[in-house]
Amino acid sequence: MRRWILLAALAALIVTACTGGGSTPEAALQRQFRYLNSGQWQKLYQDLHPEQRAFVSFDTFARCYPQSVVGYSNISLGKIIRTFQEEYTIPGTDQTVQSTAVTADVSATRGGGRQTLPNTFHEVNVSGIWYWTLANAEGYRAQSCPRPDDGSGNRPEAALQRQFDSLASHQWPKLYQELHPDQRAFISLDVFVRCYPRTVEGSTNITLDKILRTVEAAYIIPGTEQPVRSTAVTAQVSASDRNGRQTVANTFHEISVNGVWYWTLANAEEYRGEGCPASLP
């Protein structure tokens, strides 16, 4: 179980890839992994998105980034599982761009064992060139190496709290951005914003009160056949309605993709198409 976490942490640091104009996103991602595996940090930095190079110096990058793959060898990109178009906010900035999301298997050797884990990456094209981004870029801003918990939401409990804050304040586009990429691949923002708020109609002052326990679990993302490792967070949740204040215990699955924790819709399959799920009020 620990091996899955370590490999996820490794793959989380490579979010998007870059190569010269005319390449496909898949070829760019493959080339990016070759840079990573061979330790070509100068090339890796030159291919970093300009918006992030504006505040991440090469000195900081060359000193800190290699620490993220210490203990790993023979890092490789395997089978491309699927690709889809998606809006993406460049980490450490407020800039939202159009990206190509690529889900692929990533393999690496650690401690004598070979590990493989599927991950989703985002390819960003600027003027015909594919650039990659650091998922935890904000942690590099002070010209020091990021701590393991740098980048808001890099703990599942913190991510769940942030998602509840978005829910309680009706920040639906923001909540949608934290929906798992494999579900966003078939649930449009328009459908989500139009339908999901109906799940909390009549409820106010929704809060995440207390974390009861956190465990790792095998989990299949609803609406897909994708098995992943998740962090199951059981917590007390409260909300007010016409009957008063209600408190219940619920378990939520947080999944780390590229260093970011995402939530999932349990009834995601019902959101396929343009209509709202029949089960909604």
C-alpha cells in the first residue's frame, strides 16, 4: 500500500509536458519523462511553463526538484489510456488555459520493486509549443524547496474542508474544478452547475465538523472502470433545514492526482448526457 503512495507522489510532480511545435501531447509527455528519467534538469526547466518560470528560478528548481525523485529509477511512461480536452488553472497562478488531459500508466523502480500506477497529466500548448507545469509550484515561490505539505489541499483532510467550503458558499465552478478528472471527462461544467446544486436545496450552513478517522482504501471511481488508491475520510457533517440542525457521519474518498486531491460524485453515471440525474429532487 505504501508503494502506491510513493509512486503517486512521484507521478504527481509531472503534470504537463513540453516539446517543440508539431508534436502531439502524448509525444510531448513521453519526451518529458525521458528528461525526468535521465536527470536533464536544464532541459526540464527550459520546458517549464513561462508563467511558472517567472517566479521559479533555475537555481531553486535545480536544487529542489531532483529531491522529488530521490530513490526512484527507470521512470517511464507506459500505456496511454485516454485523452480529453479540459480547462486547467496553471498552479501558482490565476491563469486558466485550455489543456489536453492525458491519462497514462507510470512505472518506476524503488527498493528493488517495480511499481505501476495510472495518472492524469495536462498538456498546455502555447504558440505551438507544449509546456509542462509544476503541481506544487507555489511552494517554490520563496526560492526555497517546497515542504511535503506545500500547496493548499496537499492533505486529504484539508482538501475535503476546502471542498465543503466551496459547497457551503455555492462556488460551483470552483467545486467542479476539484471533481476528479476522470469524471469531468464526461460531466460538463454546464451540467454540473445546473444539476448539482439541487442536491443541497433546502439546506443551509453546511459544515464539516470533525474528522473521525482516515484510512487508505481501494476504490473504483464512480462512472468509470478506473481502480485507484483513495484516502477514505470519515467525518461528521452538519446542515440546517426546516427540521432544525442535523448532524450525520459520512465517508468521503479523496484521490491524489498530480499532487492535487480530488473528490468524486457517487452518482456520476447519472450525469452522463445533458440532463440532470433522475434521482435529484
